[in-house]
Amino acid sequence: MAALKGVFEGGGIKGIGLVRALTRVEEKGIRFNGVAGTSAGSIVAALYAAGYTAQELKRILTELDFSQLLDPSWPKFYDLWNHYGIYKGKKLHGWIYELSRNKGVVKFRDFPHNMDLQIVASNLAKKRGLGFRYTFLPRDGHR
């Protein structure tokens, strides 16, 4: 079987659509051996790489109260301007951490050894892109 990579774009709520697309891919019997993403797509990619199936992700999102992912605070123009966002993302981070931990993934080295993962992000404060990559390399160096 050919090596297939999935690339998931960002777009906030678009993450739900990405899970639906992933569900269709799995229904066709296709399994990616590597995924990449940015923003909402990076969350889907990381959870998929951690071992979640599309059906599991769909169930998680269906049962999720999205308002629980927002940090409690009154948004201020000052926060938006000086901190590059309204929410700090601590609750979102905690949610992703718990989901990953449920699959035994706490650090990049914990990802299953049959899946490549690449995350693309931006550092708005320094105005540059960032890339995080986990690549599975067997001990003999061959795939």
C-alpha cells in the first residue's frame, strides 16, 4: 500500500469539517501514515496521530460544549492588541492535553511509531513561522 499523508488546514470551526472528511476517508478503508496541520487542523492531525479514529473524534466533538474551551475573562482591546488574542488558550490546551494523555501521548516521543506528524504554527510576537515535527524512523533507518 502506498504511503499516504493527510494535510489539514486551519480555520477554527473548520476542524469539525476536517473530522467529517477524515470519517469519509476511513470509511473508504484509507489510513494515513503521516499527517500535518495548522491551527484547528493541527489539533485534528495531532489527535489522529495519537491514535484516535475519526469516529472517536466525531463522538468527542459531538459531546463537547465548546464554551468550556474558552478562558473566563472579559475580552479587552488591550488583550487583543498586546497579547495577540482574546483568549489565552489554557482551557483549550488542557483539553488537548487530556485527550492526548488518554492515548498515552504526553511528549512528541510518545506518538505511535507508525505515524509522522508535522505541526505548523506562527509566533505572532516575533513575526515568524514555527514547525514541529515528529518523524518515525525505525532502528534500521528504513521505512
